[in-house]
Amino acid sequence: MEHQSHSPLFANVILPIPLRKLFTYRIPEEFAHEVTRGKRVIVQFGARRFYSAIVESLHNEAPEGYEVKEIISVLDDKPIVNDYQLEFWEWIASYYMCSKGDVMKAALPSGLKLESETQIHINTEFVASEPLTASENHILDIIAHKKTLSVSDIGKVYKKTDLLRVVKRLVEIGAVSIEETIRESYKPKTETYIEIPEAIRNDNDLKVFFDELKRAPKQLQVLMKYIQLSGVLTPHYEEVSKKVLLEATGAAPEALNNLIKKGVLRTYEKQKGLEITPETDGKLKLLSDLQQRVFDQIKQTFIDKSVILLHGYTASGKTEVYIRLIDEQIKAGKQVLYLLPEIALTAQIINRLKVAFGEKVGIYHSKFSDGERVRVWNGLINEAEMRQYQVILGARSSVFLPFSNLGLIIVDEEHENSYKQYDPAPRYHARDAAMVLAQKHNAKVLLGTATPSLESYFNAEQGKYGLVKLYSRYSNVSLPEVITVDTSDARDRKKMQSHFHPDLIASVKQALDNGEQVILFQNRRGYSPYFQCTSCHAIPKCKYCDVSLTYHKHVNLLVCHYCGFSTSKINTCPSCGADTMTMHGFGTEKIEDELALFFPGRRVARMDVDTTRSRKSYEKIIYDFENHEVDILVGTQMVSKGLDFDNVSLVCILDADHLINFPDFRAFERSFQLMSQVSGRAGRKNKQGKVLIQTIEPNHYVIQDVIKNDFMHLYRTQMQERYHYGYPPYTRIIQLTLKHKDKTILDKGADYLAKNLKNELGERVIGPEYPLIGRINNWYQKTIWVKVERQASMIKTKEQLWHWIDDLAAHPDFRTVFVQPDVDPM
């Protein structure tokens, strides 16, 4: 019993469920020394559900009010979540008004989350390298009949309490895979390399083979060339691939295969990385004088400031400055997180980082398979000397990785709203979360952008952040010439050619005739945004959402972009029965179709959500465009994000008015950012590019600011409006979205909550109101906005909000009304 008095009796654990409290479990004596903070343990929750939970803390205080269950087993030999992460999770849950379970679900790759409903798939190609235990064989036998089963279904047959532990082991050895892993099983590309077996890697043994091969001159030539290329008999040994060897000798594969059969050479597979180009050979590029000045200024500013905003034009050479800063951190033994708003950018940037830092770079984002994400996670939790990665390049979820020694976080394109997570909770903003993460590691943050968010620039002006400017393009390439064409005037004069102004058609033709490439930007996917009856003006809507259906020609369906509902194309009006349905508007798919008619023989590609479902499809589009296998690229905002194509001379923005006239207080800021960013794709290395904007309002001040590249005018104008109307950055906003399938209950519940909040918080509370789309997937929704002045306490305001949200949940009439808080909505 003495042992028990020295070991904690209870563990508080984080369960992957949306309840705000932690749950306490008793630690059985046999696990007394195994249960530690940050490890996963198996626990039962409720009558029949099992979860892997994270141990948050250990203590000796028995909870009151319920019987404490015991921890069933411990999954890990060492913690998979460190103290930095657990503190960070706590901040995320508190600031973004969600549970730690929500944070856990977002933070951990699926391969590290096991629960009753996890689907397990058998790997039919698995061959055991060592004997399996009776339990492992038993579970494989259970799954074998069905191929796929949930953990709870397996548990109905396999009655022991070590179920999840055995499943974890089967996942690790590749005998089974879990739901997410199977969707896109990660198979790294490999390349075949050649080597001489070590046993004969000496002059005497090789001389014997030389004599034997005199009668096979082709084989002798291959062997001699291998020795020359590899330097295998010198201290300067280099690996040689099969491809390189065959190309260098011009020999047929048979000659090499015969050498392999004789045991003179042998092959081995190596994971294919991104090749280092001979020009750089792993050495860092020299910075230009301007880049060097900016680099020195950043280092100087970091002495006093933890966060710096780097405001640099597109193509100003920011990435090379980033690489130099990363190099310094690596030499100091620190880790670096390089955040990108979405995976769109990784295809090009990863090559540049791999050239500079090789295998120290890990990539982490949602388009990678779960197995690959678990591999990166595990590569970071190893001890320092065993740690695989020092640089992580990733999208927003990378902030949750198990860093232990962060020195620098780079947030590229910091203005991007893709850094904000919308659904599910936690609804965090990766840029803002990165600053808190850096603070916990005593690290620095560099925010880079050509078009800063107004909040970030405001913080720089207020002295909260340092500000460094890079207002010149690399190699002094001119900024593109930006011109507008008036579509309203052209339409009145019957000059429009479908959706294209005649000047746009002429400009595209000129660029193509010059052997240059063109990007067309339209921020709507699909073929046509909506159908409408010309007789009664009815528009087909989604069955489950208050939104019009978008026509997608390639599948010949009308599709809802909110819930995924689809129906066949409608030719007869469902309201009046007339055969007068016509298409209105245009999306990327229609533009792609029409370009083929205007420019026959030219190669057109489309980049939007529909064409980039997987990482491979995205990379192929980028590769084809980079290698001039595509002449015209049509895309949504994906094409605006930091891509660097040398041969693009013309960028066309097809519908500027749709961007500017969106009903949102950030519309002007966002439209300026999008148009400026997409404009930055034109004219990169050796000549000035051209940007053509189609609009009915060529004199609108936002468009004029884009033409003049005048961020400061947009900033001053917008800040006056924000101050006048009490919008961020002068206030903080918390949005409460209430949902229910019964519109009447929702209305009453929203009024009840808003009335209580207004009694306490007064005019800070706005609403409730129906949002632009008042019903999604059969859930009606209303929003309440709470504005919190900068000097007011966010903590106190959130406590008041939780009090009244809990009060609503306890009300017998409204307990089924779902309330979803969103702090700092975008």
C-alpha cells in the first residue's frame, strides 16, 4: 500500500467529445508507473463506448457525484503530446470557446485517435515478419470475413479489455488500416539505385570480375561507368540511380541485369525526394543588396519585437529572405514552422526548401494520407538527436504538431482567410494561434504578405509588431500594367463576345502568339451559377439549403455547394412548367469550355476545388503549367496564391464586381487582396506583365487602388469606416450561430438568448438575424453578433456568454437548439 500512497490515484483525461469538462478515471495499480501526462490511455465512456484519451493531469482527489471507472490500458511507451501542446490546447479551447476534446480531435492525426466507431480495414497484402500473438490473430480472423468493421463491432466478438491496444499494434505493423488511412494510402515514390556489394568493394575482387567480363564488353562498360560515376573506390562516394547509369552508358537494361544476376552489382530502392538542381547544389543563393538590407533589418527588429510584419510586393524575393532566416535557426539547433494558407503553395515552395535543407524538411497538410501525417508527428516527438525534421512546411493544422524547440514561425500570405478554420470546432485562426504558440516557445514570428490584413497593419502601426518593407520586385522587374475594360459599355454596344470583352480576347491572342502563358481568374466554380425561368423568374434551389443550385457540365448535374445535394439538369420550370429555363452567370468550367472555342488548338487547364480533389491532381496542373504544356490556366482564388510562373505575361480578372459587392464588411479588403495577389502572377522575371480587369465600375476606388498598387489608400479609407461603425480592429467580434430544424423553435430560442445577452451587454449585442443563407442541410440558422471593445475584458465577456448559452441549454423549450460560438469570425 506504500506504493499507492506515492503514486497518483486518478488521472484527468481529455476525451475527443464536445463537452467542456475533463473526465476523471482511476489508475489501476498495474499502470501506476505507466500513466503519465501526454500519453494515450483507453477508457470506457458511457455504457458501451471506448476511446483513446489523452492524460492531462494526475492527482489524488476522488471526484464527487459519480462512480469512477478505471483506465483500461495505456497505449504509449512515451507521451505523444508534450507540455507545450497541452498548454496550447488549453489556450485554444479557452480563447475560441470550445472543448479541449474539440481541440484534441483537430490536433491529432486520425491514426493516433482510436475509438469505438473507428472503422478498421484489413490489409489483404500483409505478410507478418514475426509471429503474431493469439489476440492479434483473433482480431484479424474477426475482420477477415467482412474486410471492414468498426472497433465496437469487433468488440462484440473479442471480449477482452485490451482491444484498442491490440488494434493499435495491428495498425503499426500494417496488418490493418483505419478509415482515413485507406482513402489515399501513402506510397512514397521510390527510385532504383545501384551499388557494389560491400564484400567485393575492393580492387582484388573487382579485378577478377574485370577479367571475366572481357568477353561481355557491354557489361564491362556498365561496370566501369558505375565505378567512375560513384567514386566507390575513393573517399568521395556518391549514390548512382539505375536511370542515370543507363543514360550515361547508353546500354540496354539486359547488360545491367546480367551484372546483377552475377552479383557484381545489386539494386536498392530509395524514397524519391525532390531533386536538388545542379545549379544550386544545396548552397543558399546570395541575397541581393535589397534582400540583404531587409534580412539585416528583420534581425535587428527581432531584438525588440517578437512579431514582424514583412510587407513586400509580389515577386519581391521574400522567400529567399525566409530561407536565410530558417538556415540561421537550423544552425542554432532550433525548429522552424513555415505556414502556408493552403496546400496549393507547397508544390513549388517545397522544392526550394528541399534544395536548401534536404531531408530536414517535413510536409504536413490534409491532402497527405493519414499514415504520412502520423510519420511526420512521430518524426518530431523523437529525442533531439533522433529527431527527423527541423523545418515543417504545412497548412494551418501544423500549429498542433509536437514541437519542442521552436525558434521561428513564418506565416506566409498572412492575410489569407484560409488560415481560419470554419467547421468543425475549434474555429481557430492559425496566424493568431501561431503567435501564442511562439510565445510559449519564446520564438519569433514573421508575417509575410504583399497585401497585409488590416488588423496586422494596424498592429504594426500601433507598435505591437515590427514593420519591415520590401517595396521592390526581385531583379527590379516592373510591377504589371493594370488596365480596366468596361463590360457595361461593351454590352450596351453589343461588343461583348460571350463573357469576354473584345480587348480581353485581343490581349489573350497577342500573349499566345508571343509564346507566353495566360491566367484567367473567376472566383466561382462550376459551369453556370444558376438556372432561371424566363417566364416566371423561378430559380431552382437546393432541397436542404436556401441557396440556388450550380450547374456542373462535366457531370450534367445541378449541385449544391453547401451540402452536396445534386439533381439532374432541369429543362422544364418546376414552378410554371414552361420550357424556358436559361443559364445565368459563368463559372470556371464554362470559361474553360468557351476558351476552347475562341482559341482552338490551345491547351487550357482549370484549377478549382473540382479539379484538385487530391494532392496528385493539384501537382499535375502546376507541373504542366510550369513546363509550358498548358497555354491558358483558368482558376478560382487558388491561382492567386503565391505561385511563381516565369512565362505568364497576362492575367485577366473576369468579374471584379462580384468580389467588391459581396455583403460583408471585409469585402473591399478581400477584393483588393485577391485582385492584387492574382495580378502579381503576371510578368515575373524578364518583362513587365499586364493585368486586365473586367468591371462595370472601372472608377470604383478599390479597383483604382489595385491599378495604382496603393495599399495605404485602401487602408486609410477602410480604417475610417471600421472606426465609425465599430468593426475590427477597433472591436473584437464573437459570433453565435444558433441552429435548429424547426424554424419556430429557432426563432424563439434566438430571441430568448439575445434578450438575456442585451440585458447584460447592451448595444454590444446585434441580432438575432438570418444570415445570407438561412438554411443549410435542413438546419435553419440565425446569428447573434457580440462586439467587444479593445479595452474590455474578453475573458469576462466569454464567461457571460457561456452563462447564457448554458441557461438556454437548460431551458426545457430550447435544450435542442444548438449554439456554435465563433471568436474573430472571418
